[in-house]
Amino acid sequence: MSKIMSNNYWLDAWQQGKIAFHQSTINQFLLFYFNQLNIKSNSRILVPLCGKTSDMLWLHQQGHKITGVELSNIACRDFFIENDLSYKLTIDNKFKRYGNDNIELMCGDIFAFDDQCPFQMIYDRGALVAFPPIMRQEYVVLLTQLSMPGTILFLVAFESDCKPMCPPFPISYTEINDLFGHHFTIQQLKKQIVSEIPKNMLEHGCKKLFFSAYLFVRF
């Protein structure tokens, strides 16, 4: 799957309302582990491929400034509307910015995102697994550029015994270590088996599915 095909896949999904990947509740791993991350108050937190996740509002309520990067205008707009938040829309040559003083969603291709001020935390609930394996290294390079020594990367990913042809794509601990190990320390906090495997995964022959939470620290 090329970058263009990947972008079109997600844009079509939002346009057609096929967003089963969207979670209306706060991620359980984020709720359980966040206080253990010791993120300083008023930190800048990056949420790649954020969609309209309520996790961003929750993170802001913990005292932080949030920057999400999302491809779909629909997702960006709906985040503010559904959470009854005011926002302004500004446009430059690469991104549309939906935002206020505390939360900004940058709408555009994440690989064009360039922020001169590194983030103290990066929260990836579904971005890494949204990319096909051929694009993962480029994504890791981007996160390395957007972080600094001490930056926390909290990753939620999944592992399975099948290889689906469309997103999301599973990834193993070994693959994660190979991708991130040159710039981050890696700790797997939790590996949890999923009892009810989604239909689309079953159709690809998936018999085992695990969700995992990881803590990375940039060195």
C-alpha cells in the first residue's frame, strides 16, 4: 500500500462513516498508566493521526496543551463540535489548523508536519498500526525529529498471527524494538489478549489478537 493509497483509504473511511476504529471512550491503557508517566504540568503532547478521539480532551483536562495531526477535515471539525468546543480555522500552504488556545488539530499529511519546538510527550493510540510496514520507518524518523532527550512516547499497538491486507496492521515487539530501539528505551507495560476478535480480522485468518501498551523514552 503506497502513501497515496493509504491516505485515500482513511479519507474514504471518514467520508463514508466507516470509522469502527474510533473509540468513544478514553483508552483503558491511557487511563491506567498515565499518572505513572510523570508528565510535567503544561507539557506539549502530540497525538499523531488523532481522528476525533476523546483522549485528546482528557489529556488536556490533565493540564496539558494538545496538538493532534489528522488527515481528515471531517474528523477535525467533528472533534470540536461533538465536544462543544470553540475553535478557529486558519489555513497555510500545508495544513488547516482547527484550534483554540489549548487544543489544535493540524489537518494534512503528517509527513509534512514540522514543529520547531519538540514535544514532551507523544501519544500514539493507533497511528503506527495504521501505516503499512513499508511506511513505518519514515514515521519513526518523523517522531524522532519531533522529540528530544527525555520525551515520553506512549504507544498502544496490537499483535496477531495474521497479516491483513488493509489497516490496521499488527506489529510485534521485535519489530517495534527494531524500529525504535536506536533512539528510544523501550518497555512493554502490558500485553493483553483480546477475547472477541473483530470480524475483519477473523476474515484474514486471525486466531490470536493481543493489545499492548509501551513506554518509550527518547535518549
